[in-house]
Amino acid sequence: MANEFLQKGIRGTSAHTDAAVVFEGLDWQQAGEKPEKCPHSVWQLLWHMNYWQDFMLAYLKGEAPRNPEHAAETWPEDPRPASEQDWVQEVERFSAGLQQAEQESAKDFSEEGFGKKRRTRADLLMVIINHNSYHAGQVVFVRRMIGAWPPPSGGDTW
């Protein structure tokens, strides 16, 4: 049951829009639009989501990623991707990370020993779920502000 909960949480089943869908149908130029008084563009949010998703997945693989000294290291300075290729690669990287998280959620979620704090697999997957959920909501909000919501596949939730 808990594994199913984690698997559904990774994609946002029932609670909110699938985390990967929030980037659907957005072109690279729109992704770099940063509305006035808005702290981040969709590009910056995606890059930041990838940073921490990759970080947690590294722990789950038994690696020891370097902790950033400052939060600013986890955000790109430029609100715009340099090219369409950069945008596509980051979206693909995010989707691949979600697939890796789904694979991890099928394993023993109570297994301990990950990272410096020796956390469980479930702990790290919940960090991914919560972080992606939080920022996916921000992506939707920014997309609404730039007139690029909903995505081609539909509205706000399932």
C-alpha cells in the first residue's frame, strides 16, 4: 500500500496535475518569460526542480552529492534557456528523473541508510514528491500569468 502511495505521489495522481504535464506544450521562449514581480520563470523553476530531484536520486543510488553552500546555486541566473535544445533537454531530464523515482518507489520503501542522515527510501521519495508538487504549482501559476495554461492535454487536475 505504501509503495502505491509513493508511486501515485510521484506523478500527482488525484491531488494535482502530473508534475511532468506542467511543462507540456510550452515552448522554450515562453519558458523564459518572467512576469513583472514574479521571482522565477518556468525555466528557472524546472532547472531548480531538476537540481533537487537529481540530488535526491543520487542519494538513492548510493552516491554522495555535494551540498550547495548557498541556495542561489540551485537556481539558474538567466530566466531564459539559452536555446530550444536546452529547454527540451531539461524537460527530458525531469521526465527521466520521475521515471527513476517511480522505479525506486517499487523497491523496499523502508530500506534505511541513504545520505548523511541515513534516511529511508520513503523519506527521500517524499522529498522529491513534496518539492516537485510545490514547484509544479508555481509553474502552473507562472503559466497562467503568461497566458500559457492549460497544457494541450487539459486542465488543472486529472
